[in-house]
Amino acid sequence: MNIDIKKVKINVTMPRESLHEVRDAVCEEGAGIIGNYSNCTISTKCIGTFKGSNDANPYIGEKNKLEIVEEEKLEFICDVVIVKKVLKRLREVHPYEEPAINIIPLIDEDNF
């Protein structure tokens, strides 16, 4: 089976107050299109943990202290040809020094 990946799913966590700005930014760059629909995203409330090192510049919390925070996880579909552009914009508006971004290749059902 020869699979040609044309789309990915991207998910990223963020402070709840940043959700709308990040969602708007990635959709303005062309992410979140499914068929004849645009701005297709889903968000889920979640709990994130992190501990910044001495070299960190945390947006929330303190260096060298375990933080447990309520966050939102935003998920959306993106064509592979615009992934770099979408990620660049996402990082510009995301408040975290190092956003946790996952990129998951999607297999089109026509490949089965």
C-alpha cells in the first residue's frame, strides 16, 4: 500500500484565555478546512503539568516548581502544504515559551 499523506491533525495546549486568539490565527492561515466548511476545530478542557528549569521563562508559574494548570487543547485539520505557515503563526500568538504541539499524519479513507 502506497499512502500519500495530504492532511495532518495538529493539537496544541494553551491557557484557556488564549483559545480564541490561537483558533482565529490558525484558521486565518488556512487550517481547519473540512470539505465545504472552514474554521473547523475542537477544543477540550484539560489539566497540564510542567516544571520550568532555571533557564525557562514561564508564562504561568515559577521556575523549578511543578505547576498544575487548567488548559484548553485545540485540535484542527491542516493540509500538509501549509503546515509550516500555520505553525509559524500559531507560535506568534501562543503565549507559552515552548508550546506543546503534536502533528499527526492522517490517512485518507480512499487509501483503504
